[in-house]
Amino acid sequence: MTRDARLNEWRKLHKMGRLMFWVDYERPALIERALMDGTTREEVINSNLGEPYGLTIDYTANRIYWTDNQLDRVESASLTGSDRQQLEVASIASPFGIAVDSCEWTYISEIII
């Protein structure tokens, strides 16, 4: 599968900002964004990523959040990729999914084998 064909995987839309975000977990792993019509494609996060899977948008704070299955961590950044922060979470192995609510709670799912 090509990078462009994977655009439907883990895609999130920011309707007010007319942006779409997605994770590309091939090497090198990336988090990208583009306008809703597919133009102005750009890399938002392109370093220090293992296997990013979960991706969500906090529409109130205008931030993206993602889980990294390989590095066992959860991070966030502004919609431009600046102000990148690693979240302090209790020991979590293989975080896979994430949801953020405007009431300031975060849910992180794990892969349990």
C-alpha cells in the first residue's frame, strides 16, 4: 500500500479549520495534514516517532494527540506541530487509541495480548 493510499487510515477532520490530519506509520513515521480538498499537504510531526497509531483532535484547545505503540507514550502538539508535549500517564504498554473530551479527560486504550 502506498503512502497516499493509506490516507484513509487514522484520519481526523478539523472542520472549523478545514484541515484533515492522519498518521503514516511507515518508515519514517509521520503525522501529516492537508486542507480538506487534499491540497497543501505537509508534515506536522516528522521526528522521534516509533509507531504512531491513535490520533485525535482537541477542538477546544486546537491540539492533536497521538499514541505511539512502539515508544509506549502519548503526545500532543499544536495543529502546526509546535509545542510538542509528552503526556504524563501511568505505566501503559502499547497505547493504541485515544479520545479527548472538551471536559478535559483523556481515554487511552491499550493492546492486550
